[in-house]
Amino acid sequence: MMDRLLSLFGTQHDPLMLLFIGCTEGLMVMYAFRQLLHRNSRSRLQYAAAMAVYVAVTVFDAYNNFMIYYVMVICYLLITVISLLFYDDPYEVRLLVPFIFVAINYSATIISTTAVYALSGAVPGTYPQNLRMDYVSQLLLCVIFFLFISFFKLMRRKNIQDSPAFFMILFTLCPLVMLIIILVLFYMGERPELPSSFTAYSMTIAAMLLVVALTLYAMSNITAKMHGAIDRSASLEQLISVQERYYLTTNEHQKQLQRMGHDIKSHNRAIHGLIAQGKYREALEYSETLIQDAEFVTPVTECNNVLIGSMLNDRFGKIKQEGVKISLCVMVPQRLTIKDSDMCILLGNLFDNAVEACRHDTVNADKFIDVDIRLKGPMLCISVKNSFSGQVKLRGGEYLTTKPESRSHGIGLSNVRRTAEKYGGRLFVSHTARVFSASAVMFYPDSPAEG
């Protein structure tokens, strides 16, 4: 039976080879999409039917040994349909991943075919036409393809914020390598002798360079928007955190005041009894204890601006109990025209830096934090001064955080500076031997900011 099939297909149309190619190509599609996309709720039976169609088309292509361009178009269209029908990612992603698959697939195909060709003796004229595969080259193709996809998956798990050096090198080397390859093809490749062919060759190189430029521009635009989204997300998370802690703190204060209200009568009777017995010293000590308890539930400030007041009480309430002297001067209207999210970026990072500096200060005996927030004509001035250990980290004139996990401690002075510049202002940072100062000065808008 097998001999009849072989005689029917011929040695170059081995049915087992064709089936092996079809199954491995289908497996590569499933693996790539599973790593780069997310399946939707469509039935597995429909998905299996779609993959069976893809495998059948792949076998048909391999049997007829079609030109590479034809196979690429057919495969791209099929896996794009599969991507759109069976996955839930944004449309842009579902349209790009099939192209990524085709590019990786053909890159791995060329590598495996060329490697097998070179190892077999590299006889001129024996390079497989249209990258026709055999068992060895197809198996090597699968291994290389899985390694490439795994590398792409690893890149997805990495975060630009966590590995800035890695992505800086990647975003620099990839465009550089593409440009070098294209220019080498133009200067060192074998140029066609016919004028019409040479014109087409040169215009193709020019088009490739233009496509690279467009791709890089799209990447830079998307990266800029991504960083903007990260900044907005961080500021919103900070705002929500401030509001949540404010409500929790307020609720706890109210409970403590209620408990004190319930006990006030018993306290009064106790003090009255001590005085009636002539125990004035004991009565004084008892009253001092009550005063300390009242101070414990008293906010750091009674600022009429809810956001600023909640941030001051939240950031400085506990550290004041730790012995840090807090000095506040806040003269702002009840409602600011600056966005709450921007105020969270400004105050949250400045306050957090001051608190952390005082807590890690083992040099100064008298620790302090001075905060001055006021309107001066058309300007809103925010000044935070604090004692610190004297240790700073500078790079290119920029102050860097000395915290071990900088990303978990706000979004940094750089975003404070960007926020101040957003309102036409500036951030001034300086330090002496024992005092660190940060001041943001910006124009105060006449009407609330949009967005």
C-alpha cells in the first residue's frame, strides 16, 4: 500500500513528509498564538476545524512546492482569520501577531534550510527550491521557531521600568541591524544588469528603508503613549490610595472619639472624686493622660482643602508621634483649579521623600519636616524641607532615590518636575549638609484643568 502511495506521489511527494510538515506547521501556529494571544469562548471543535483547514492548505502548498510569496500570503490570510475569530486581544494585536508568526516562521525556515544545506556539503545548485523542507530541516525549523517564540514571550514578561537597560539596547540594536542589512544588500548585493530590473531593485531598497522608518516611528509613538499611560495610571493609583487611607483614618478617628465620648462621664467623675479627696497631683496626672489621648486622635492639620489636608494627616500623622517636628503653613483655597491627580503627584512624592528621609536619618537628633504651601499672586508655591542623613545620589545633575526598591515608592522627582512644567512652572531641588529642600513653583490656572 505504501509503495503504491509513493509511486503515486513520487519520492519528492512523500505523504508522510507532507503530513509531518502540515502537523508541525499547525503545531507552531497553536504554540505561537497560545504564547502571544488569549483564547476567547468559541468552541474547541470550531477551533480544531479551523486548524485542520490550515494544516490541509499547508500540505497542499508543500505538495505543489509553490513560490514563497504565494505561500506567505495564503498562510498569513488563514492565520489572521484564526486570530480574529478565536482570540480576545485588541484588533491591532490580533492583526500584528500573524505577521510576527510569518516573519519568525520564514526566518527560522531560512536558517534551518541553510544550515542543513551547508552541513550536507553545500553543492552549488542543490539549495532547496522555494525552501522545500525535508524531515531534518523541518524538525530543526520547529526547534528554532519554539526558541524564538520563547524569547518573545520572555520579552513580554519583562517590564520597561524593571529592565530599562535591556530595552534601551534592544531598541537601539534592532533598527541599527535592519539599516545595516538593507545598506549591505544595496552596496554589496549582486545588482541586476538590465536598467528596468536595476530600477526595481533600487526602488525596493528605498521602500524597505521607508518601511523601517515608518515602523520605528510607530514604535516610538506607541512607546510615548505607553509611558504617558503608565504615568497617569500611577497618579490615579496614588490618588485612590490617598482617598482610601483618608477615609480609613477618618473612620478610625471617629471611632476613637465615640469611645472617648462614652467614657467622658466616667473620666469627669474620676477627676471630681480625686479633687474632692484632695488628691490634686493624681487628678493632674489623670488629666494629662486624657490630653495625650486627645492629641493622639487630633489631626496634624485642619486644612480646609480636603485633598491637601488628608495627605498631610496621612503622611505626617504617624511620623509626628515618632518624634519628628512637623511645621505646616498651608494657605490655599478650599478647592484648587489644579487637577487632584496632579496634586497627588506633587505632594505625594515630596511628602513621601521627606518622611523616608527622616525615618532613615540616624545623624540628626532634632528631625523636622517643614511644609509651606501657598498662593503668591498667580503662582502656587510648594516647599518641603526636611532633615536627612546627608547621603544623596546624583546622576547627570538629577537627584535619584536612595530607596532599595524605587519603583514601589511613587513615581519620582522626574514626574514631579514634569507636573510642575505642565503648569508652566519648575521644580527646584537642593541640599546642604543636613537639610534637603524641594520646591515646586507653577502658574495657578484661572479655571479647573480638563481631563
